[in-house]
Amino acid sequence: MLRLKNINTYYGQVHALRNVSLHLAKGEIVTLIGANGAGKTSLLNTLSAITPARSGEIHFQGEGIGTLPPDRIVELGISHVPEGRQVFKPLSVEDNLELGAYLRYRKKEKIAIRQDLEMIYELFPRLRERRKQMAGTLSGGEQQMLAIGRALMARPKLLLLDEPSMGLAPLVVQEIFRVIENLRREKGTTVLLVEQNAKAALALADRGYVLETGKMILEGVASELLENREVQRAYLGKEKKEIWER
Amino acid sequence: MDLLPQLTQYAFSGLSTGAIYALIGLGFAIIYNSTGIINFAQGEFVMLGGVLTHFFLMVLKFPLVVSMAVAILVATAIGVAFERLTIRPLKRPTPLSMVIITIGGSIFIRGVAMLIWGKDTHSLPPFSGNEPLVIAGATVMPQHLWIFGLTLLVIAANKYFFYYTISGKAMRACSYNRTAASLVGIDVRRMVFLSFAISSAMGAMAGIIIAPLTMTAYDVGVMLGLKGFCAAIIGGMSSGFGTVLGGLLLGLLESLGAGLISSGYKDAIAFIILLLILFIRPQGLFSKAQTERV
């Protein structure tokens, strides 16, 4: 469904992604783990054309999308839930969700949009309670739900999630991860999940990639990565001693 | 003359010029919010509104309403072309380079207007007669009422657009968080384009409705533009209520100052207020503390 080949992305002089390649099959949940500054966010920003790649190829459903502007990417079915939620704080919860369907408004899909709004409220009942409230007054977890809801309003085929668990209580994280799982099961949404919480992410995902200073160093089935000693040491917080003396 | 009717008189004329400042100020605020630019060419669209209406009405002999409509359309087209030709081609726009461009654009538009229509001042006929009305002891020109009515209408339309239509909401989203706006598929450049269209239309409208009272010429845009800027600063660059109040307050103070102290200080008052606000409350008089959680 999605295939990246030899992607190189720069922030000014900083070489953020070095020859990164990655692929996702339809309906897969794939996670991308790595330390701070490894290039996880850069990879998502490259995919959604916020910081386009300087070289390399991106194919989505067989079509080259590397040079398209962000709005065309959304139109093709890739929605990006950015790091730090980035909801439109002074706008109401409902306005935020409606804007998620911005491109569909221009195609006169009003009825379908209303239905999807209902669907999001079913998914996150707390958003319905707060629909008239300014998004900036929501708690962190609610803002994360709103950010995901906003992305879903575009009816994406591929959802890019950047650190959805950041700064949230474990219970809220569980709720959000459960929603991601349901989305895949019920709608067949493909998910690329970027996480620092590697353990939870690998438990949810089918496959995983490990990124280190802009390079892909490992890839594999999620359960195998969970057992991988290098991954355990670097990303799962287990002590060297604990691993080697087992 | 008693003080009370005199004050009412000043209040009326102050509020109606204030309404004009509010319209111009809103134009500043809308562009500022969508692009981060202070568009110093904003005043020139005010001028274009008046001068173009005069041209269509007096030279081409169109009816008044048609002349106004065509003038607004032409001014809007010029505003949009201005954005396309000067702002959009910038590869790495910095606020400073964009401000300088708008100042250059303003001088250019003014110069061309002078070449085409000359340096004379022109007047427009009032929209409905010259017979003054007496309200609460003050004489009021019908044109004042037109100004109030039309300003109110524009502000209401503005409010409706920004709060109840998807394009308006998208423009607001864009001004709060550009990256997130791109991520939901909003074409930021289209929003910038729209903001220039709306601002130049509003500026032209302001220029037309004030022209019967103050006359119009190629250079009226400078002072009106600065007053509008002042209104927007008082309002904290909000594209809503704050700037409207800022405009009305400015008009009122100007008119009272001119009437009670000396008319020579009329323009000075606006700029003293501008400086005071910038020194003491640069976030504007009416901006409230934001409640926000991260």
C-alpha cells in the first residue's frame, strides 16, 4: 500500500533521514520506534509533505506521491495526527472535527460528513459532551482523541500517528490504543504508529521498524522485536545485566 | 450652544468615522491573522474604492449602486493581483521583507492612481440626499446613518463567514496553526489569497461610504490606512469585536478631541493613542487572558 525507497530528508543543514526505506501492507499496524531525534517525526512529516524529501521515492497505492502538496496527500487518503496533538485551540471541538473533513465539504458530501461526526462521537463519547467547548480547554487525553477524530473525518486509508501516548495517563493510553485496534478491525485502516513507548507500541503492532539517528537499523515482526536483545536494552528500558543474566 | 447637544454631535460624527476605521482595521487584522503580514497597502484599497466609484459614476455615468459594486470588484481584483504578484512569488518570506513589499506596493498603487485620475479631490454624492436629520439635539447627515448601517452589515457578514462557514473556519484554523491546517488538507495559499480578497473588498467599501463626507483623492489612503492600523492595534489585531471597538473608540476620541481641544490635534490624537497602546498594552485593549491546557 505504501512504499518508501531511499528517502533523504533535510532540515536546513541537518540530514534527518538517511536512505530510509519502509513498506506497509493494507490493513497492517506498523510501528516505528526510536529515541528522541532519531527521525521518527521527520519520517511522518515527509510522508505528509510538511517537510518533503530531497531525494527518494514514495509510492502510495501504486502512485508516486513524493512531490504532491499536503492537501493532495490528504485527498488521496493519508491523514497525519501530528506530534503534540496540534488541535485548533480557539475553535470548538465540533469545528475541529468539521475541519478534518475540509476537503470533503468542497465535494458536497455534507450528509456523509454528519454521519462520520456521529461515528466519531460514538468512538469518543467525551468529545460529544464537550462539542461546544474550545479545543484548548480539553485535557491532554481529550485533545489526543480530538486530533485522532479530526484525522478520521477525512476517511483516511492510512493513518499516521505521532506519539499518541505522549504525556497521557496509562488508562487513557489504553483507551486510545484500543480505538486504533478497533479501527483496523472494523474499517481496515492501515496505521503507521510512531512511539517512544516501544513496549505498548510493539504489543499493538504487527511489525516494527527501529530508527536510529536517521537510519533504519532493524525491522521485523513485532513479537520478534520485543524479544530482540538490542531493542530490549535500548528501547524497552531493561538493564543490560537483566538481559544477559537471564 | 449647550454642551450636551454638542457632545452628541461629536459622538455621532466620531462614531461614524470610527466605523470606517473599524472596517479598515478589520482588513489589517484579517491579513495579519492569515499571513503574519501587516499590509501597509491596505489604505490604498480604501482610496481605490472612493476614486473608482467616482470614476464609474461621473466619467462612465453608471448608476451609483452599479458604480459602487464595480468599484469594489475592481479593487478586490487589484488586491488579489497584488498578493499573486508580490507576496506569493517570495521563496523565503520574512515578515520584514513582506512589510517592505506592502509599503512599496502602496506607493506604487498611489502613484498609478495619481497618473490616471490626477491630483484633484473628488466628491461623491451622498447616498440619500443632503437633508440633515435632527437626533437628540444633534444634526446628523443621512450619510452617517448609511455608514452605521453598512458597517454593521459588513461586520455581521464577516462574523457569519468566519464562524459559520467551512471556508471561514478554515481561515481561522490557518491563522492559529498553519501546519495543522495543512495536515487536514487546507491549502494555506488559498487562504492567504482569500484574506487579501476580503480585506481589499472591505477597504474599498469603507472608502466608498466615507467619500461623500470627506471627499476622495489619490492620497487619502495614507491617513485612513494608518487610522485603521491604529484601530487594529487597539483591538489587539483580532479580526472581530476588538478591532471594531478599537475603531469606534478611536473615532470618538478623535472627534471629541478635535471638538473640545483643537481640530489641529485630530490626527495627533490617533497616533498618541497608538503609541500609548504600544508602550503600555501591546496585546491590545480588549484581548483577554487565554485559558488553555496543553
